[in-house]
Amino acid sequence: MISNDLTQTRIDLAAVLRWSARLGYQTGTCNHFSVMAPGRDDLFLVNPEGRFWSEVTASSLILCDLDGRIVEGEGTVEQTAFNLHAPLHRLNPAARACFHTHMPHATALCLIKEGRLLPVVQEAMMFHGQVAYDEDYSGLALDPAEGERVARVLGDKEVVFMRNHGPMVVGRDVGQTFYMLYHLEQACRLQLLAMQSGQPLAPVEDRLARPVMEAVRSVHAYGNTFLAAIKRVLDREEPDYRA
């Protein structure tokens, strides 16, 4: 592990947690973001139990292994966080980052019977063919078996909508995953607003939605640019996130 890389990953994860707090994505002191340590397949960073995301700093993030042993950091990892995230990281090597939040509009879509994200706006087209739906609410994730089940439902997709629970977004790094999380919430918000009109929605055909999804994934700079902008604002207004 390269220490400088791990330090930067800590800073990046702290930044998106702070930004998510501003956006109202956290429920109480619950919900959790994790990312694998650079160059490792057995260690991941996760926000500590019992803290508001607005309190998180780079050094307060916990580094633990896939068996739940804390390698660096003080405090504890919330049980459901470990039970969801560790199996996802272990079973899906592409899921270097896993972000779970009860952000209101994406969660609301999880509460609708047969709720589906539709290609009615460009933000939704970004996820064309990349969304899985978990239709079987199993209660709190009090056992790693629940995380394994969710990982199987997710498969090779980037998003899973967990019925009666909320969304999980996975990706290759902090910037790309948060970029997708942000646009997922925007897509759900706009779809729900349109549904409130009572008028028929106007989804586009697959042949139009697919190129949007492919274009977003071909330009890696989108996530990096978004993350850099977030850190510029935080450096001015909440510089302690780097501590």
C-alpha cells in the first residue's frame, strides 16, 4: 500500500461525505460509504459509527479488513454497514467504492411497487442497463449473508434499488461513484416530479438511451472534475475535512 495514495483516498471519501451532508443524503447518523484501500483487495475505508457526515474528517475514517478487524482508526464500524459493504467488496472486484444512502428521492422510488428508473431524462439515461432491483426486503442487514444476497442481486450492475430500503451505488473510485450517486438522486427527483403531474411519462427508446450511458462511462474525467470542484469549495468553507 502506498501511504500517500491511502491518504488521498481518505481525503476524497471525507469530501464526498461532507458534501452528502450538505445535500441531505444522510439519515441521522446512519448510512455508509466505503472504498477499497489503493492497491489492496482486503482492506477498505468506511465512515465510523455514530458520527454525522458533517463531522467526518480524513483521519476519522476507519480502515478495516473484510473480516471486520479494524486496522487503523478509532471507534467502530456500524454492523449493517459491515454486513452490506464487506460482502459487496469481496464478491464484486469492480466495486472498489460502495455508497449507500437513504437520499429521499431515490429511496422514494424504492417504496413504489414495481418502481423503476425510467429513461425520461438524461440523468436517468446515464444508468441505462446498469440498474438492478432487489424486490425482497429482508429486514436489517444483521448478518453478512444479507450483503451476499444483495451482491448477487447487483451482479455486474452499478446500482441496486433495495425495496423498502434505499439505493446502493458501486464504482471504480470515489469520484466516479459519487458522480453517479448524485445524478441518480437527480434522476429520481425529476421522475417523481413528472409523475406528480398525472400526465403520461415520455421515456426514450433504448437506441437513444444507450449512447448516453456509454458516453458517460467513456469519459473518466467527469467524476474527477466533480470531486475536484467539491474539494475546492470545502477547502474554502470546511478545510478541516482534510484533517
